[in-house]
Amino acid sequence: MQYVSGVIPALTACLNYFTAPGDGIVMLEPIYNSFFGAIEKTGRKVVASQ
């Protein structure tokens, strides 16, 4: 268990733990725009699905 200060830091922690840089992350749209930035900043690729 890990304390985080918000949704984006929690998403970043999960991305770092469960995926590797270069992996594709499927996001259902529409979604909170900051999720895309968090994914890209960790070196993952956004794969959009409508």
C-alpha cells in the first residue's frame, strides 16, 4: 500500500508498477485530459478507444 496525494500520482505509480516504458495503454474516451499527460510522461503510449 502506498499513500498518494491525488489521482494523477496514483495513476503514475500504477503505470510504473504494472507496465514498462514503450507499452501501450488503452484509454476509453472521453476522459480527463491529464491522464494522457501522465501516460506520456512515464514513457508509455496512449491507445485511444471510443
